[in-house]
Amino acid sequence: MVTGDAGATAEVVAKAIGIPGSVCGVTPLPGDLRANDYAIFAGVLHEDKFRLVKALQSGGHVVGMCGDGANDAPALRQAEMGIAVSTATDVAKSAAGIVLTEPGLAGVVAAVKEGRITFQRILTYILRSIVHKVMQVLFLTAGLVMTGHTVLTPGLMVLMMITGDFLAMSSSTDNVRPSPRPSVWRIRNLTIAGVVLGLINLGFCVACLAFGKFWLGLDTNVLRTMAVVVLVFSGQAVFYMAREREHIWSSRPGKWLTMCSSVDLTIISVLAGAGILMLPLPIGIIAGLFGAAVGHAFVLDAAKLLLFRRLAVA
């Protein structure tokens, strides 16, 4: 807490709102201030706010600054996120990154919550993208080696892209829980986790294709149908794994996501079973692949939890 009031007053108010810690009452603030040593700054001058923001940044903190007056403008500009209240001066509003439109500070909490929700959605998108990119090219290569032919025609690729895009777009409406702590990008660790999960997903898809080729004796054209079904079903497993930082069942998906997921599964299953745009695949095999994909989702989920905890991804 930073205030121009006297130290005694600041300490009483800080105690009432649950901010424990020592009080810094030295003004003006010294240039070598160790901001991490104090929780309350009392009797600060206008120019001290700017110095304090810089001192906190030097200590490795990401700083948010809330103010209303023209004298707060330098600190609002210096902070990673300057927040001007609804009654702030025009100078303060122009210097801030966020301007609250309603009285009070509830908008600050709403902004933090919305920011963390957005972060989680971006994290989900990046994780899914890494997993899919790792798997897709290697799967096509494995299929070519296994059968001597391409396992996906251009038409089937277009079909998969169209049905998959509706599911991807619906993720923007999914139920997302904001992280309890400030979110931090760890791209290197996220990439490692995505590559490992992608390889696990690749193993599942290749195993299903090998089962169809060597155990069931399906010809190349029917294997193409099987490849489409496997990729769509495994993509659903990846999607539900990636949307949640804890176990898959920890939160309920949004209604639009659930609907698009169901439509995606239904369309591919009907087309594959009826032999529309591809050769027909027996319903029993489709059902078996669906059951295998459900089990695969739980395997991915367990691997995700292990990776996220070891690598501190989220």
C-alpha cells in the first residue's frame, strides 16, 4: 500500500484490509530503496510513486499502478499496467493502460480475472497447436512407410479441417477458470510438454493404423477412412486434455464446445460408417476406436499433469 498519509494512519488502515508487513516512512524515498523489504509506504511524495514503481521493477516484479491525479501519470506510464479510476484526470487516463468506467475498484479485480482467463485460453490454443504439429507430419510419414501410399487424400484433409475448425472456434466460449496466482509464460517448458504429449498422441494414432493394417488386414482405401476417424477421435482427446490444467473432469465444458464436439464426432462417424466421401468402415471398428480414444484421453491427461508439475507450465 502506498499513501501520502502518516505512518500511523497507514498502518491502521493496512491492518484493517489485511496487508501485513513493515512500514517505510522515509521521504523522499532513497534511490537505493529495497522495495521488497516493505509492505506499506507512508508519507510518500508525488515523485516517490514513480521511484517506487521502478524500485519494484528492479526487484523483478511486474507492477500494476492505480491512480487518479495528474501527479500519478509518470508512475501510471512506468508501470506494466497503469489503471486510472473512473474519476481520474484526463492526464492520468491518457497515461494509463486501463481506464475504469464505474466508481470503485471492483473493475481492477474484473480486469485481473479476465486477463487470467484470456491467458488460459491462449495457453490451451498453443498447447493444442504444438501437439497437433508434432503428430500430423510424423503420422503421415508413418502411414506412407506402412502402406506405401498416402493415408490421407486432399479431400479428406479438407473435410477434417472444416469439421475441426468449428470445434476450435467454439473453444473461445469454453468455461475457463482463472489461475489463482499471476500467470507467467514459460514457452520453453510449454514446448517440451507439447512435444512429449504429441509423441504420445502419435504413438496412439500409429498403433491404431498398424492394428488396422496388420491385424484386421484392411486395404489402403479403407485404411484412409480409419486414419480420418483416428485423427478426429484423437484430436478430441487432445482438446479435452488441453482445456483443463487439472484432471479432465475438474470442470464442465461450455455448452457450445460440447455441442460442436458432439456434431464433429457424429459427422465423421456417419460419413465413415455410410461410406460418404470415403470407403465405409464397419461400425464395430468405429465404436472400438471411440472407446480407445476415450482411454487415450485419460493417458494424455495423466501425462499432462506429470509434465505440468515437473516443468511448472501452469
